[in-house]
Amino acid sequence: MTFLLFVLKSSLCSGILLGYYTLLLRNKPLHHFNRYYLLATVLASMFLPLLHFEWQHVSLPAYNEHLFKLLDVTDGGKGEEMIAPAVSGSVSLSRILIGLYGIVSLILLSFVALSVLYVFQLKQKYPVTRFQDYTLIHTPLPQAPFSFFNLLFWREDIDRKSASGKQILRHELTHIRQKHSWDKLLVQVATSIVWLNPFLWLLQKELSLVHEFIADGEALQDNDPDTFAKMLLQTHYSSSFNHMVNPFFHSPIKRRLIMLHPFKQTSYASLRKFMAVPLFALSLLLFSFERKDTGVIKAKQKLLLALDAGHGGKDKGAEGVHGFFEKDLNLKVVNKLAELAADYNIDVVKTRNGDEYPALKDRPAIANSKRADLFLCIHINTTDDKDKSRELPYEMIIDDRNPHYGKSQRLASAISPRLSNQHIQSRLLQKHLVVLGAASMPSVAIEMGNIANEEQVALLTDNQSLERICRSILSGIVDYQNNR
């Protein structure tokens, strides 16, 4: 889901920037500016979605302390459903999709690499003449003349000393000296990685044409543009060539012919350029900044909270919608709680940091060894009912074998109303669970909805909604601590 969000942000970012280019910059004699604008659009679409800045906003809390009612405890049955690992041999649908996406990207990147290799293999087949800043390869290839980095493939039947030959030579040397091949390589690699972004494919074509406008302008110098245009039209060229190279006879020919003729100064040219700056700044704000409310109530005394992400490793837990496994969502919730805990004057110790499986008895042992003040175990529920996707309440679970059973009940009772503020129903159950019974501090397990329910899983996979839920849990912990 995170990667798909990146692709969506990348597409929106490049779509906005390319839309501005199409409306105000395309087909304007601002070729050098347009080149760098298009390159900046590629880089922005790749990196802005990866940046994360927080715009901190302080709001006054509605109250300083939140009083809560002690919840009644319901018998949840014998329990111990967390002892036996529920190992699933099925493959996650999301992993299959990500794998297929990666395969397509690798194929596209392979084509780029093979195209580069092909050009260098061509160099080995034909005679070479070396000059100071480029290497001339004499070839009968119908696609020639074309250039790639400092290599210039020249067709043998074109006289370099003729008027047209000199123009073509200046054209191709412009590609070499202005390093247009690096532009092509950058854009094609970016397109191969984020190939679902349709705007990158359009941008790739547009940038190649801008290269031609720049090189055509250098080739003309003081010569008659009509003569150069006539040469383009009369010369036979191939419609297929390696897209990594800069071919002289390149379609679409119509726009090249239009751009050959002198233009009057584009109206508001400086303004068109200047407006690109706030547009990139707006893109940065839209795709990299997140508003964060820092008006939170903190614990009066520093707390050490032990967090346990249920399952892990080969024990995948329940499998839900879109191929999500419980072990992964549990860890996602725990990581978000750990990320936000410092805002509430809470330190965190985790029983697992990655995809490993600590034994059940080892999880409370970690909390005991660190002398944690509280222990919180995160799980996600499932159901054996015919309607497997029905909504389930968030279940707060405590164990009467825990030496701080009464405090555990108070802790669960403090968290529950905070979750209710997020329109999440919860209830308090009594079960015998190893991780709770062996802990030497107040301990609560939370079953966070139904992993087979689309809406409840969406709450845990969307960063904003997950943050709201985790802040509610942390606020409940602070309520418990400040009202002891």
C-alpha cells in the first residue's frame, strides 16, 4: 500500500508540473529553460513523495485530564489462542502484485541496459576517428547520423564538408557537448522504476524533442532556416531507432520545422519562468508536508511502555483482505505507537523490531527485564462466522493471573473511551493469555478490529487514520497514569 501511495503521489506531482509546461511553456522558444524544467519535473516526481516534513500546529486540548469510567469485564472464554502459531502457507496477494510490478521494472531496466550495450557494440564494428571532445564512428547504418554520450555515428554517404553535412555535424555535437544522453538515461531509468506513472512516458518524449529544438538552433546559426527545413524533408530517415541515442532525422518533424523559424519574444517569458518556482514549492507542500497537532497531554511522570507486536516470523497470524497478514499489521501499529510515544512523555521498548518470532514466554520476560511500567500487546481479530468480513469491536483483554489485574482493568478502561472518540467500539474481556499472565506490570492486549473487514483494515493501513488511533491509545495511557 505504501508503494502504491508513492506511485500515486509521483503521478499527481508530475501531472501538475507537466500540465503547467503544456499550458505555458510547450512550443515556446525557451528550450534551455524547458530542458531543465522537464528534468526537474522527473526528479520532483521521484523524490518529493519520499520526503517527509511536519508542519507543527499547537492547539489547546479540550481538557487537561480525562476522567474515565471503570469498564465491566466480560468472560472471553478459556483463551490461550495466542500459544500455537497459526502458520499459513499461502502467499499474500499484495506481495504477488509487488513482485509482478518489480518484474516489469526489471524488464524495462534490462531494455535500457541492453540499448546502452548495443550502442557500444556498434562502436566495435566500424572504423573510428578520435577528436578532442568526441569520437567519430564511420558506419553505413541507415539510422545514422546519431550520437550517444561522446560517440558520433556518421553515415558514410553524407559529406561532412558540405553545407548540410556541417549543419548535421553541429547538430549532433550540440547533443554531445550539452550531455543530452545523460538526460535520456535519467528519464528512462525513472520511467522504468515508476512505469505506472503515465506522465513520465509523455515527459520522456517531450524532453527528447526539446533536445532536438536546442540542437537544431545550434545547427542553424546564421544559415537560412528554410534551407535547413528543406533538407529535413528531403532526406530519407528510418522510423525505428534506439531511443537511447540522439538521431538527427527524428520525428515528429512538424514541430521541429515550426521551431526552426524565428519567433518574436514570447509574451511574459520571464513570468512564465518565474511562476515555475512557486509551482514546485506548492508540489513540495502537497506531497512532502504533513500537518501535525502537537497539542497533546503528556504523562506527569516518564513512563516506560513495553510494546508487543503479536505473531511474527513463520507465525503469520490471520490473513485478511488484500493478502495482509496479521503479523505485519501488528508490527505497523506498534511502530507507529513507538514513533509517537515521545510526544506523550513515554519511552518504549519493543519485544520485536522486525519479522521474527520471540517465544510467548520471552515477550513478557523482555518487559520484566527492562522493568517496564506497562505492557501492551497488539493483535487483530478474525471470525469463524459465515460473514467473515463483518465489523468487530476493538477488544481490550486482561488476564486475572496478572499480579496487577485491577490496574490492568483501569488501563483498559482509560484507553477505551479515547478509542470511542474515533468512533471505534470497544469492550473489555477476561482471558488467560501467556503474554499477559507472565508480565509483572499492568498489561492489556488489544484486538484491533477484524482483519477480514475492508474498512477496519483501511484504518490501519492509512497513515493518517492509524496515527489518530495510536494517539488515542497513547492518550488513554496518559489518562491512566495521570489519574492514578
